[in-house]
Amino acid sequence: MRVGGGPFVAAIAAALGCGAPEARTAPEATGPGGAPGATAAVVVPAVAPGPRLGDGASPLAYDLTLELDPDQERFMGRVAITIAVAAPGTAELWLHAVDLEIARARVQIGDRVEEVGLLASPAAPQQRGFRLPRLVAGGERVTLMLDFTGHATDQSGPQVEDQQGLFRQPHNGRWYLYSQAESIFARRIVPCFDEPRWKPAWRVTAIVPASQVALGNAPIASERALPDGRREVRFAELAAVPSYLLAVAVGPFDVVDAGRLGRGHVPVRLAVPRGDARRLDRALHVLPRIVAAVEDYVDRPLPLAKLDVVAVPTFFGAMENPGLITIQASALLGDSELVPDLAHELVHQWFGNAVTPAWWDQLWLSEAFATWLGTQIAVAIEGAPAPALARHDRARLREADAAVDAAAMVHPIAGDDEVEPAFDAIVYSKGAAVLAMFEHWVGATAFRAAARSYLAAHAGRSVTSEAWFDALARATSPAVSAALASNVLHAGTPVVAVAIACGAPSSSIVAEARDGVTLPVCVRYPARPGAAATTTACLLAGAHSELALPASAGCPAWLVGNAGGHGYYRTAWRTGARLAPLAALSPEERAARADDVASAASRGELAIADALAELGALAASDDAEDAWSALAIADAIDPLVGAPAQPAWRAWLAHRFARRLAPGTLLAARGGRALDLEHLLGLVGPAIDPAAIARARGLLAQDPASYRDPLVVQIAAAGDDSPALFDRIVASAAARRTDPNDEQDDEPTTALARLPGRYAARIVALLFGHRLAAADVWPAVAAQLQRGESRDLAWRAVHARFAQVVGAVAGQPLADVIGATAALCTPGARAELVADLAPVRAAVPGRSQGARAADRALARTLATIDRCIARRAAIGDIAAALSRAGQRP
């Protein structure tokens, strides 16, 4: 039987020394919903090879047919997988399959085709085994042929979740079907070897309704009408693609020709839901510039035969599938995410798709590189990056890298339930920051040479980090490569202690990197005593490093420990350090120093009075960037402020940010604010100008639509407790929840999440009512638990009926519920949490994936609470520090 066609079949046949067998890859016309095999095959319990598939067999090629109809949840498929067997005496083949019903399984060994038995292992629920009719010798090739059915997730409701495998969404009365195979979701589309180390060939056929557009990774090779009225679309063969990049899309798309782009003149199209093509002008304009910019950097043509960029009405962002990039529709149609998202996904065509991480523990080779280079390209095309995005990434990374269980960029990933959590700020933002730091250190030319060498040497392969380290060593030096490796393997933000050692005839800079990390450290200081001009000097800092200063510098009056803010490290100032005045720092340097202050204050390495002084100075600045830096310090201090000191803390913050909280400023620019006012209001709580509260309440009274603006609601609620106001907020959320035409970006319950703590008990009570779905209310409860101003009041309400809360949000993973309590910071609350969880956890099966995740979440949460308790004790009397710092206006 035919296993495929074209080059990869010829190669397999040559290896076998015989003609290519044949396999029927498209079903005969069976009518809509018809499928071979009416019932599922019998499954026999067995023992799987382990959490990962073994090395005894590997896929060479897939010949896959999918019967897809966006109007139907059920889909059908058949696949012929050509497999190279390496282990001698192989009796079973194991691969991945989730929520797929296998109706028939056969294997071709030599010229003979026989039925095979299905195996399942309770210890590996995402794997399926196939018992072969005879032992297969090492070096043999077999073809496994499977008929199966599955279900596409229906995402017609307002809550869009589970974009795993195939999913379908309605838009303007029509259904569209999409795939999402990354990370480990190809196994929900087709039984397969779902690990990135394997890059087999693929030949995909889609059978779709005649009126639907069918898109795949490869160009269409042929089409034909079937007797039942459907259409068979065969896509060209696609070489060397891991399973997580398999992609299809079916629906009544409008398809717009974007011309031929790049050095290879690749045909490019944009596919959008019907009626949206008129909004593609910006995408058509920037796409050729992005392709050209990436090609110029890597000096290699776009490695695709064609490219479709496909809009998904509601999506998590974008996905780099080769030949079929999927992207949130609002971004493709022109919002601020368009250029950053497209740049990121196009960089992936080389970093990730052409050269692929061999396992998920190497994910930084894909995501860090796409974030780093994609950001550079977006900045070059659009000018300065959107400040809010840059700050958001910085804040998100600061939180992730400071977590009690922060992982290194490369860390062990053993089982399926550890894969998705690996897609975090560490591999994206930290990886990009570390790459940018080393690029600045070695120079753009040398770094680009390393990238080009890496891509040229490994195109079409799966690799580990050593491939990049080797390329960097050749382009720069082994010392630089080893330094980068130490950062990739280091968990947490590196810390460098810096000091000036003054002496005769010259002074020196002393830099000591902690924890075995080697860092490129650049410092800046006055060129001569009293001079305005400065000098920047750099060194590769290890456990103890010194850099002699020229005699003309004398003993510098001050020092910037992270010149230009290029370094991804925290500067710890040793005794006698001379800090540069804020006026002498660039915006990037001020942001870096604010991070240093925030980190040192939270760790108890900096007196709280000094942290408050820096916060106050930044908040008083006219520069909006300084206000963001002040917020970073406030965020670090806020968890350490206990309930008795909270009123004084909020009043002190409100006074420092008084100009930005003034009524005229607060509500004047409700769409393009230079500061995250919602975040600031969450810190200061009710301690804002009563005139601003009155103005916000007036807006709500004059225009009921103002209830859709979370900022207005947040300000209005800062006044006296108002049951009537709360009821109207809930009513507005309920109306939005059921309005199919509501396309607001905010979730309906966003306003609830931002209400002051005095409303926390009523928000928790909403979990048990009928006005809003508990799934919609839970994010607001979680937000209340995590904010200092509302944390203790929210916990009192949750603790009072903890088991009922867990039951009300039964669709929420228990691990997420536990994680929401990580901001608790008293021994009493910790003990209550442990006691509350004991009966709840006991009811969860001990060996289930959910139970393991809950246990990890509890360990992480308790460690976070313990750390907060210790740090709160270390900072001492914060109320007294606030008083000394001028708490009274």
C-alpha cells in the first residue's frame, strides 16, 4: 500500500531496497460524517516505555488525511506512519494519542499487512501502544496505519479556553476551524510521535465541505471534487517538521494575495474571517519589511514554499507554524501587536522551525531568540518600542525570576504536565535579555556571525544548547560562550556586587558575580574629577574581578553599575559605594537601578528608609519613565506591609503620586495613559482625592456606559462603601457576559477585580449566586487575594467557606486556586490555608495529574508565604520608616 509519494517515499524505498508500498490516504466517498471503522478497537492494558517515548523507533514520514467541517465538532482521520525500528526484537510500538478513538489499527511489515492490537498504560495516559504481529528486527521499516476520530473544541462561549489540538470558533454567524499543536497537542489531532526531537516528512490531505477554504503548512498540490459533494485538498509534501508545527485551518475565509516576498519570492496570503479583508492595509504594508529585515539578519531566504497568515477571532497571541502562521485577528487587522507578533513568528521560521529544540528543556533556543530578534526588528520598523509592552515584560520577568522556585532557562522537564509551564517569562523575556546583554558585549557583528553559523550548520535538525554555545565560541571566544552558558543554567536574576577601590597611583572597580555566574558587566563613571563627561568600562566578571581605572579618573565621585541598563543582573552595592545621582542616569539606567532597589529591599539587603527615599525621588520626577520605576519599587515593598501599616503606606504612596492622582489628570486621558493608573490605584486603594471619586461617580450617573470603563469604576468605588454601586457593577458585568456583540477587550469582571478590599467579601459571595458564572468571578477573587490592600479581607472571606469556594470553581484547577493564595504573609493565614486544604486535597486522587500539580502548587505557595513572613520581619517597623520619610502630607 502507498505510504506517500514523491521524494520521501523514494528515499524510504531506496533504503528498503524495494518498491514503495501503497496506502490509501483518502477515503472513498462515504457521505458527510462517514468514516471507516464504526467502532473503537479493543484496548489492552500494558506498560508504557516511560514518561517519554523511547529511542527504539522513530517516525520517518506521515501520510495523513483529515475530514474536517467547521460546522461539526467531530472529525475523522486516517494516517500511515512510516517508522524506522532501531531496537532489535521490537514487539510493541508506542506513540501519543489523546481524546482520539482509534477504530482500526494495521501494520505493514514487508509486503504483508496485518491487524494490530491496541495497548494503553494507566501510568502514561497520553500514550497508546500497538502490539505487532511478530518481532521486528533493528533496522527494519514498518508502516503503521490507523483510522481514528476526534473532537474539535467548541469555543462559541465568551470564555475561550482549551486551544489545544483542533478548535472551532464562530464569527459573524459562520464557523471557522483551526489547529494548535504546540506544545504537546498534535496528539489531539493525530496519533503521532509527539516530541520535537523528531522532524519527519508530512503529507497532509484535507477533505472539507465544497464551500470552505482549506489551508495547511504546504502549498496545495491538487484538488478534486468528491461524489458526496465535499472537496479533497492535497497539500504538497513537507520535509523535516516536528509534530508541534502541524497546522490546518478551514472556514469561509477571505484570502488576500500579499504578493511574493523575500529573497525566494515566497507567495504570501492573508486569510481573515469573511468581511474583514478591507482592514488589512497595515499588515500588507509591514509584512514585506519584516521578512526583508529577518532575511538580512540571518542572510538566508525565508525557508518556506508559501506562507499564509491566518486570523483567529479569539486567540492567545500568535503561532509560528511553518507556512501557516495563526494570529489573533485584532492584531492582524491593525492593532499595536501586529508588528511585534509578526516579527516574532517570522523569526521563528529560522529559530525554532528550521533549527528546532530537541526537547522542551531547550525551549529558549526557540522563544528567547524569537523574542530578542523579533523585538529588534519591531523597534527598527516602528521606532521606539511601545513603553507599556517593555515595562510589562520587565515586570513580568522580575516576578518570575524572583519566584521561590524560579527555574533556569534550561531545566529538567520530565513529564507531559511539565511542558506547558515551561512557556514562561524565563525562556521568553529573560532569554531575550541575556542574549541582548551578550550581543552588546561582543558587538552586533560578531553576534550576527554566530547566529548565521548556527543556522547554516543545523538547518533541518533538532539541537541542544551546545549547538549555539559552539557557534558563539567560534565567532567570539570560548570564554564568552562559557559565560553565556553559565547564565542559561542559572536560576534567578544574577547579582553582581560592585564597589570602587580607591588608591594610588590609580583606583579600580571591583565586581563580584555571585553563584558561579560569569557576567559581562559595564560601569560608567566621571572621566575626571568634577567633569561632566563620563567613561564606560566593561569586564567579564566572575567570582572576583577588578578593572583598573586610568589615573586621570582619580577616585570617581559616583558609579553606575549597569551602564546603559544593558546588563541582565542586579547590582548589589558594597559598603562605601558611591551611587550616581538620578539626574546623571539615563532612563534605562534609572529603570535598572529601580529594579536593583526593589530587589534589594524585598530581600532585606537595603534599609527600607533608603528604598522609600529612592521611590519618593522617582515619583517626584516629571518623567513618566521614572513613575514606572517608582511603581516597581512600590510593588516590591507592598507585600511586606502588614495590615496595621497598610493605611499609612497607602496614604504615603498617594501623597508621593499626588500629581498623577489629581482629578483632572486621573480621568483626562482614559485611553492613552502614560502610566498604569489602574495599577497605581490598586496600591493606594481608597487613599485618593475625594474630588476624583466624586467626578467618577458623576460620570457613572450621567452615562451608564461608563460602567464598562474599569478605571472609572475603580475610582468611583474608592469612596464610601456603596451597595447600590456594587449592584450596578455586577449588573453591567452580567449584561456584558451575555451580550454576543460585546467586543470590549476587558473581561466583564475586570472592574470587580480592581475594587477596594472592603468589597472583597461581596465579590467572594458572587461565587455562590446566579448573577455571574463562578468561572467569571474567580479571576476577580484571585486578584483580590493577591493585592496588598485587599489581600487580608479577601482571605477572611475565602477562608470562611474555603471548601465551598473550591467546589464553586470546580472547573478551575486546584493548583490555580492554591496559587492565588501565595500573597498571604502571616503565620496565622499560612496555618489556616494548610488546614483548609487538607480535606480538599484528600478528595483528589493521589496519583492524578491534577493532584501532582496541586502538591507542587502548595509547596511553592507555602515557600512563598514563608519567605514573605521572613522578609517582613527583616525590614522592621515600616510604619516608623514611613513616618520618618514624611508620611504626613
